[in-house]
Amino acid sequence: MAITTIESYTFSKNKLNQKEAHFEVQKISLDTYCAANKAERSDYYKVYWIEDGSGRYDIDFKEFEINGSGVFCVSPGQMFSVKSEKVKTAFQMSFDKEFYCVEAHGKEIACNGLIFNNVHRASGVSVNSKEAPVFKSIIDNIINELKHPGNAHRDMVESYLRMFLIHTLRLLDIQELEKGSVSHQKNKMVQDFIALVDKHYKTKHSVSDYAKELFISPKSLAKKLKALGYPTSTEMIQERILLEAKRSLKYSQDSIKEIAYDLGFDDPAYFSRLFSKKEGMTPLAYRKS
């Protein structure tokens, strides 16, 4: 790896603020095109902008590709790995919910369930030469503010972050429309369903539980998901449960029973059968693999 510089810029915490908050930008520059990242499990929300390069990536076992320049996002707890990569310049923004709460603020710009906290679709958003200067300008402004904090420092950094996310969403919307998909701005119910599943998957395993909270019938929910190319509502709930099971099997020492109970299963044997049916191997075999 021919890394020339890794520059880090960190949010200056207000000493009068009782809550600690994390926000950081890292700039990675390399002499030649090569891999700059490695497999990891994210502790923060992370936004990656590949300014110059390309790569194939996995987020929670779903693969996507960036060619030339692009943006992708990772949520806390998600597993991120590089399949192949040739990058010369890249930026990574990381933040926690104390700095910017995606669940709360995300509703305003529709990023929750789309670029964050969506385990069903790993999205890489391509950035062309016309749009790249917009992202570059925002990143430069963030770095400048972090290097020279002034009045309303946090508000300024948060505003630039929101701008970056909004531009990412706009590109995602354009690219989805070009592929013949329905605009994500019209998918609020699906976004809400995904967000609810991500919040309650350990305690609510029934489609009717979520349909009730969304004030629609299970059939209406199923039709909407099918129209937008998603799996069935039952499959989406099971996918979220099994994703957490795979994370626990890989990163924890908890027993199969403990994992099953933590995921809301009264019968560990039923959990094992469901896992085996969906993944093609038992939880124990998966852990060993």
C-alpha cells in the first residue's frame, strides 16, 4: 500500500456541552491506485467518498460497485469489507448519534432507511465529473471549519454534513429513476417499515405488528414492497433477524441459545431451523466457517 498521507480532522467538542459527540473527517491520499481500506465492523455512522478510484465492496454480505467516483454509507454495527479496490484519493466522515441522530434528523431529509439503516439494499451512488466538484466543495468546507472553528462551530459542521447527505440522496433518486425504479421520495411507507424493523426486530417478529404501527393492512404493505422490488415483509423481518444472528456468531462468544434468546426466540431449536433453512447451514457450522 502506497499511502502518502492520512489526514484527520476532528470536531472540537464544546466543554460546556455535557454530552460527548464524535465527528471526524479522514482524507486518504496514495501515490498509486491501490486498496486503502480493510474489513471492519463499524462503530459509527460512516460516509465514504471515493474521489478518485473504483472498487467492489460488501456491506452486510451485499455487494455493490463504485466506478471512478462515488459515495456509500455504513451504519453502526454493519460489517463492511473491500472485495477489490483501486483508490488514489478518498474521504471518510464518521459521526455518532450524539453528533447527528439519523433516526431523528433523517426523517427531515429522508436518509434513514435509504442511505443509512437499510440492510436490504447496499447502495453505492456514482458521482460523475459534473457533480464531483459539489462534493469536493462541501468536504473542503467541512475540513476548513474543523481546522478553524468559529462561532456556531457544531451547527456549521452539521449543516455541511446535511448538505452532503442531501446531495447523495438526490443522486440516488436520479439513478433509481434511470433504472426504472420508483423515486425513493415516494417510498416513505417503506422507509418507515424498514426503520421499524431495524428498531424492533428482537421483539416483534409478526408482519401484523408492523402493519398496525403503519396504519395499513399486511396485504397493502406486501403490495407496496413487491411494487418496489423488495422481498416480502416476512422475508425482510427474517433477513434483519438473521443478519444480527450472523453478526453475533462472527463477533461474539455468545452461545447459540443466548443468541436465540437475545433475538426474541423462546425456542432455540426453532431459531436454528430457521437459520439453517435460510443460510444453508446450522448456526454452529456458520460460526466455524
